[in-house]
Amino acid sequence: MTGDPLILVVDDEVRFRANMLRLLGLSGLRALAAAGGREALDIVDSLPVDVLLLDMKMPGMNGAEVMAELAKRPARPEVIFLSGHASLDLPLDAVCQGACDYLIKPCTMDVLLAKIESAMERRRARRIGLGRPGSEA
């Protein structure tokens, strides 16, 4: 089913990645995982990833650095930042960097699935030109 959306879970915590892959799969979504930012960018460059679930704080390349690299790509996926660190600055920074949403871990699966659906709607709109600056939406 290559037409199904592809979700990429990017987190340095092995258990979190494994749980997310299992839960997304049980929800009927195609999902892959990456242990860090560089691996995530390699996957984005080789596969049509629709949504990134991106941890903010990772060793090596953090979420903000991954986002900066994604901004250079013409067909970048939608990004939902995830963080285990509650802060008022992080959500604002994430949105300013182009993320479509921000969640604090842990969150319920219902909330996450709703955010993924919203990200997919935004991606579809962007593909047909409704999400471009200056377009009539």
C-alpha cells in the first residue's frame, strides 16, 4: 500500500520508538523509526515521508537542527514535535521553525492520531497549493 501515509518516528529512546511503531501499526498507519536526526534525514531523502514525529531533545542532532535541514528540502514532511520536557518556549520555537504541532510526552494515542490526521490534511492542502503564502485559502 504505497499510497498510505508514511509516518517517521524520530526519537533516541529505543522503548519509545518500539512502542510508537507498534501503536501506529495497530492504528492502521505505516510507520518507520529513526534513532536520531541524521538517520531521519537520510530516510526523508530516500522515502516519501508524510509526517515526522520528532523528539526535540536528542544527542547529536536535536529536533531544531533537523527542522532547519528539512526547511531546505522542497517536499519536506509535516512535523509534530514531541518532548518529555515541558516548557513554554519550546512549543513557540517549534511552530516558528515550521512545525505543525507540538506535544508533551506522554500523550494519549487519541490525541496523537488526531494531530497526525491534522498534519496529513495540512500536507494535502500544501500539495494542491492551498498552504502556500499568498494563496487564496
